[in-house]
Amino acid sequence: MGGDFHRVPLLEEETEIGEVAFVADVMLGRLTRWLRILGYDILYFHRAPDDFLIYVTLESGRILMTRDRRLAAEPILAPNKSFLVESTRLPQQLKEVLSRFPVRGRPRCADCNGLLVEVDRERVKDLVPDYVYLTSPHFWRCPSCGKVLWEGTHKRNMLHFLGFNPWRYGEGSSE
Ligand SMILES: [Zn+2]
């Protein structure tokens, strides 16, 4: 059993009002990371039996996001409390979620779901490589795991990989 089980934030204090929050099944690890960066609040457990996912979903009032058709149709969950991700391809999966839940919050940590906080460049000078410090105008820090993030080439690589801009998806003129 992973340590995840012992630190389940059943009620996330940091979920912003009006924000939709999710629990993702184990098959959606990659999608979870991308969606967190886009500002989605998602609990993810590396190992979690269906019963546990259902329990967390019910207790937290979140929506269960799953690739498992049977789990999505679980009768104990209200119809609007589960969301079936149909595609196996990441870009298409992202589009499915962005189309159905266009509401986005502040960016979150891909690793731990913490709400990222923008920090002054000077404060991270000793924490990042010199070239990053010199070339990146904005830095964020995850208050939960301490990770420092910056906007760099990885964003360009992301856009190239996806073939669309997830930050602008659904705005009409974006694709
Ligand atoms: Zn984090």
C-alpha cells in the first residue's frame, strides 16, 4: 500500500469557489499532470482500488474522472459525479476534459496538486540553474512540495506535442 492512503485531503481547503475538482483513476496519471498545470484540482493516487476512489469521490464531493466505463457508471455515484474519458490519446483526452469542464483555476503543481504561487525572481536565484534565472521572467513555487517552476522550452514542446494550445482551447479562434 502506498503512503498516499494516509494523507488523503478529503476536503481540499484550497479549492477555489466555482472550481470543479476531480479524483482521477490510476490510468489517468499523465492526463492528471497536464490538467493540474492548466489549473484543474485533481487528486491522484498511484495505487487505488475502485472502492477507495468511490469513497474519496463521495466524501470529497469531487467528480471521479476515469477511463473505466464500468466505474463511471457506478450506481452509487450521481450521474454528474463521474466523467468517462473515452480516448487513449493524451491530446484527445485533454480536449474531452476542456470541452466538458472549461472552468480553470490557478495553475497547480503537476506532482502534488499544490496551488502554485508566483515568487520574486531574486528569491529563487540560488534554487535554479543560472541560465534559467537569466532567461525566465516568471517563477512559481509549490507551497506543498517546494518545487520551483518556470516557463521555458518545455511549454513550447508541450504545444508542439499537443498540436493545439490548451490554454486557448474552446475560445473559438484558438486552434
Ligand atoms: Zn508540489
